[in-house]
Amino acid sequence: MKEVLTKSFWQGVRRTFTEARQDPPVQDANSQPAAEAKPDDPAPADVPPPIDPTP
């Protein structure tokens, strides 16, 4: 736990955060951006159907 209190640890955290903000996100070949998702696509089997809020 002592390493969390060191200045070099927080400098590394800042460097990692800054690099992540500057680099473009890496896209997986299997991932699909939300804008291109089609509402007709069936939900995966492990996702329960939406709950109808009307009584």
C-alpha cells in the first residue's frame, strides 16, 4: 500500500491517463459501434427481455 503514496506512482498514473486521452480508442474487429447497431438485431440469449413499465 505504501507505493500508492509515492510521487513516482502518481506520475505514472498521470502519464497513463494522458496517453489514454491522446491515443484514439482501439476498436475490436468484432465490436460494433452503437450508432451502427440495428434495433432489429435479436438480443443475446443471456440478456433478459425488457420489462414493460405499464401495469
